[in-house]
Amino acid sequence: MATPEGVTPAAGTTWVKLLRWATIVSIVHVAVITIVVEPIPPLLVFAAIWIGGLVWLGRATKGPAILLLVSFVAFLGLSAPFSIPSLVVPASGGDFIVNLAGILAALVGIVAAVAVIRGLLDTAPAARSLATVAGAVFVLASAYSVYATATYDNAAAQEGDVELVAKDVKFEQTSLQASGGEISVFVDNEDPTFHTFTIEELDVDLDIPASKSARITFEAEPGEYEFFCEPHKEDMKGTLTVD
């Protein structure tokens, strides 16, 4: 079987294989989000590009490597505001693991694509080392996430709490009422993805892991305050009115 153009069998093939696996993991990443959360058009576009690049990679190397490199960089840039915040909350379980896989795959894909484009020789050990390190990071971080999720202490609503539910990447209540002074807000996150309850004016920033609940108490003077979810600000926001 002929070796793809621009690559030697000894070294290049290893980088091509690594690029191929990074692309496959990225496609699976999008598929999981689509099935578990909801179809997200930009992600579906990336998946289509990756599938095309994967097929093309079976016939050539430099062209598809350039395509995949650009797509991985764009993916990281566009998804960072959504995926990176979830990595701060390992108790989000599946959300944490899926986003970690997506970021690691993109980073590995970028390095492998650059190596293929440059036609690096005698660097097969480097490719294997990169794959080993990425795999180890994924396994260890995922194990910690499973532990953090299993031991997370769900909050319980208390009498007098302002209650808020996050579902289908939306806040079910967009108008909240409370009396001035000490305010307690209980948030029940029914989504399989991480959310926050944030009020910038009051320095309130509560993390709510996927499928968990959390509670926060803070002081507020009478007035109107916008609350929102930091990663999903466009779709998840409302107003807290303090009397």
C-alpha cells in the first residue's frame, strides 16, 4: 500500500494516525453533545468538516492536515467560553469529561496537524509521547471528576429561599422577587451541563454542576439586578427585583 504523499512510513505515519484519532474523538465529542444535550449548529458544521477531513486523510496528508488544523483552532476559539468554565467544576461529571475530551482532542490534533504539514521526520516517539500524556491526563482527570460528582453535597431548599430551576439550557423563572437585606437563592440544575447563577453588580457567582443543586446567600439593596448563566448568557438570564 502506498504511503500518503509527503510522509515517510517511519515517522509521518505515526503523526497521521495521531491526527486521525484526534479527529475521530472530536467527532464523537460532537455526537455525544448532540444526543445528550441538543443539536448545536456550529458544532455540527465542525463535525461535517472533521468527517470530510478524515475521509480526505485516507488519500492525502498535507491538504487535510491544513483543513483540520484550521478547524481545530477555530473550534477551540469558539467553544472556549462554553467548555473551559465546565472544567473548573469537576463535579459536573459527564459534562466535565465530554468537554475535557473535546479540548484534549483539539489540542492533540493541532500538534499532529502541524507535524504532518511540516513533514517532520524521526519524531515518531514524540507522537507516541503526546498520545500517552493526553491519555493519562484524560484518565486521571476523568477519575477525579467521577469522584467529585459522587461526593458532591447537593444543597436543599430552605424556607424563605428564592427558588430557580435551570432546564433545557434556560432558566424557567426569568423574574425573581425578594426583600432587601439578606437573600438566599436555591438553584436546581436539571440539565446535563454546568450552569452558573451570576449577578455582577452584587459579586454573586454560584457554580451549579450538571444535574445538581446549589444555594447561595448574599446581601442586596432595593433595586433591579440582572442574573445570568455565564457560559450561556444569551439564553439564560433574568431580573431579580429587590423590594
